[in-house]
Amino acid sequence: MKAATVSLRQSTEARQAEMVQAVLALAARQEPASITTTHIAHEVGLSQGAVFRHFPNKQAIWLNVAEWLEATLLPLVQTAAKSSSDPLENLSNIFRAHLQFVQENPGVPRFIFHELQQPADSPVKQQVAGMLQGYSGILIRVLQQAKAQGLVLPTLDERSAATLFIGSIQGLVMQAMLIGSCAAIQPLIPGVWNLYCRAIREEPNA
């Protein structure tokens, strides 16, 4: 392969990565629905025509963002899920790793919420939904390990517990979006986590 071809491919991949980060940076400041290719071009210092040399259309950019999200978040979750021999500690590590990821990438929740609210079943929405399904699968496996070790309720519904886990994170993220600061929710994290642990470890009142 000629050096010029390799250089061009690297340049394209680098520009695509820049535009993915531009979309997320813009999503942290404005509604994703209002982001245009003109906004993206301005964010990365390119002309609008240059944007379309790297992506055929806006939908392709959005799909690349969703692919980046899955390729970045799921490995973090998988690593945390195997970080110790204690499944409950692993769940705690997943919880905190996810919230740290959101703090470092505040545009991610807006992007996800925007796509999941779309009525059409687009490739981008399918990608995001598939990522969340994979995330849930990781949680279910950790919860099954916790049940096997007698650390949670023997009657625990792992799928429901995984849904509650993700919902707890989403609730904290929504609070951060309302407050306008991810750092402001830090004092709430231990309390929410303790409530989740109690929900999966204690029998409900009759």
C-alpha cells in the first residue's frame, strides 16, 4: 500500500474522530436535534464541504458517534465487571465508572436520550439500543454471580435489577442535567448506591 494512501486513511479516521467529539461537545451545550453539519464544521475548524468528504451525510456522523459510544463505554463496563472476585464490588465499580464517564463526556446522555426518543427505528437508534442491551447483559451476568454466591436475594429477578441499576444512573444524570453540573451530584451517589444495594439484598415487607 502506498504511503500516500495510508496517510489519507489516517487523516480521514482522525477527522472522523474529531467530528465525533465535536458532536458530543455540541450536545453538551445544546439540544442534539439542533446540531447541524455547519455547527460541526465550525467546531472542528473545517468547511461544511470538508465535513462531507469524510462522511456522506449527517446520519453517518450520528451513527459514528453511536459506534464510538459503544466501543468506549462497554469496555469500561466489562473491565469493571471483572475487577474483583466480589460481584457486588464489581457492580459498584461499574456504577462509578459509568458516572465518571458521563462526567468526562457530558454530551453523551443528551445524545442517548435524543436518539431513544425518536419514533423511527433508525440505524443510530438501533445502535444505541444494542449498546444498552449489551450493557444490560453484562449487569445480568454479574447479578447472577452475586446470586450464586448468596450475596443478593435468592428470588432476585436479574433483568429487573439490571433495569433498576441503569435507571438509577439515568436518574442521577437527569439531576446533573437539571442542575447543569455533573460534579454537583457527587454527594448523591453514595446514597443512591446504598438504596440500590438494599433493594437487591433485602426482602420486601409483606
